[in-house]
Amino acid sequence: MGAHTLSDVPLTRAFGVLRNVAREKYPPLRARLVRCQIADCEHANRRRQYAHVGHFGPGTICYASALDGLELEWQVGILAHELGHAWFLQRG
């Protein structure tokens, strides 16, 4: 079986599952996912950077198009990491 990507499991669906799990443990978490040209530029300059948080507000996770090319496990790990930043920023 080949590598799975979030294009196999729609990115918004995978993100929704992660967000719901995080909300159960760390309420109240508000988070949304946005593809972002700035994230694309940041990834072009720093190949290990696929996402950032807070540039459209503390609950917004912006991601680079390159995230779609990673294996599912990497995508989920990156999104979970960014959800942690979003939660921390919302704590005040």
C-alpha cells in the first residue's frame, strides 16, 4: 500500500477530527485551517516550515501547499503541533 496523504483524507476532515479531540481535552479551543501564500513563501525559504499560527488571529492555522505532499502521519503531526500553538495563544 502506498503512502497516504491528506488529499486521500480531506485536509478539513482530518483537521476537524484533531480539533475535536483537542477541544475535549483543552476547552474552549477555537481553530480554523487556511491555506496561505505567506506560509508557501516561508516554506520556500525554510523547507521544514509548513504552517504557522496567529497571522489571521489566534485560532487560525495557516498552512503551505507543500503540506499536501507529505505522508498522512507527518501532516497530522504538524497540524496537532500547530493546534497546540493555537490553544496556547488563546489561553491569554
